[in-house]
Amino acid sequence: MGLDDEEQKKWVELTGRDLNFCIPPEAKEFSSWRNLPNTDFELERPLPPLKNHNSHPPAKKLLNGSGLNLSTQPSNHVNGNGMDLSSVGNKKRKDLFSNGNDEDCCLPNNVNGDRHQDAEFHAFEPPWLSEFTGVMRNVYGPVTAAKTIYEDEEGYLILVTLPFADPEKVKVHWWNHLTHGVVKISSVSTACMPFIQRSDRTFKLSDPAPEHCPPGEFRREIPLPTRIPDDAKLEAYFDKSGTVLEIKVPKHRAGPEEHEVPVCLRPPNEFVLS
């Protein structure tokens, strides 16, 4: 090839391949694509407004208004607001070629992926967030079975919001893993029913993206930082509003615990015959 050592070194750094690299038969079109002039890497035209549905297939479902796109399009090209992030990568590709000779540019393999993920993280915003001001803009978590944990020296207090849940079907279970305890809440959601009767009127569900969970059973497992005592007696009760479930979970007592052992007057294998 007539390349000196420095050029050979740059080749390996840029391509990650040896000089004797051969294009496999199944990738025969790679050479023609790679040798395209730089003018072919121009930015695409701006996307039409979102109201035009011809260029993008509609999302199959929005999950609780969170902006989760469940269509067949790759999720890493569209953020929660429907903004196509593929143009970000295309612009970077154009800038890369416009900066000069390819040999003067050496980037880590994952730099574009990292920047792309950063753009997704900062651009994502739930569609309902613009409707709120104040502390509601800092919420995190689901609507039903959202939890907050408090604690003191003796135990934990778990607050679980259960709006649109049947209180008579709420069940609480607990168990221990090797390193921590788990509290499970199960119930039945009564939200998003197809029809609601109020007096002599019948209302039909018309919200295209309701933010409450659909009707049906649900469960949530809440892990705790520590194990639950084997002889623990947990308490679970609703507050005055009837929508917040409070669960008290005791902790292991600090320091060594002293237990009394009952003493029998006779060995267990000794029987008294009448």
C-alpha cells in the first residue's frame, strides 16, 4: 500500500482493523457507501409538524400518559415529546466530515452513543408536566400504589396511596431475603372503567391517554433496607381519608436480645403411665 508506520498506526486507531482487512462478500455494498462524497451527508429537512401522521406511524399505546412509545420504531430515536432525535446523530456525522481530513479525527467508539443518550435524557418530559406548576413538577412514581417510607429507631412506616382501589380486596404480605425484607401490597384497581354511572347519567371513557391505571389486579413489592424480625407483627390500616394505606414494620432491636427458655420438670421422652 505504500503507507509509512505513522499512517498504518492511524489506520488501526480509526478503523480497529489490520491493513490486510478484506470486505466479506455479504458486505459488498459497503465500499460504494463508504466512498460517497461528503455532500451526501447533509442534514435532512426539518420534520413536518406532529399533526402530520403520514411520515410517522402512530404509537400503538401511551402508558399512563408517560409518553412511552410502544410502536415498532426504535425507542432511542424518539423521546417522550415525539421529537425525532435521529437528526442529532446526522448533524454530528456532517460535522465530523466537515472538520477536515478523516485522519485528523479519532473518537472513542461509544462517544456518539453517550451523547445521544444524554440528549434523550435531557429532552424527555412527560406530556402532562406542562399542565402543572409548583411541587407537582417534581413528582416521581406511579399514581396508584405510590409509596413513601419513613423510619425511626424501632421500625418503618410505609405510606401507600391507593386511589381507585377496592379497600376490601387490599392484602399485605411480607417475607425475608438473605439481606433484606420485602412487603407486598396487592389489590384491584377500579379506575378507567369503560362507563361510569352518576345518578341518571352514564359517562363513557373518552380520554385517549388516561393517566390512571386500567381496571384489574395489581401487586407491588417494596424492598426494605433490613430484614424483618421473624416474630414481627406488622400493622396495616387506612388513614381517615381512606385512600392512604399505612404499614408499620418493626426493626430488629439493637444489641443482643435475651430470650427466656421454658424449663420442663421432666425430660420429653419420659411418660407417665396411668
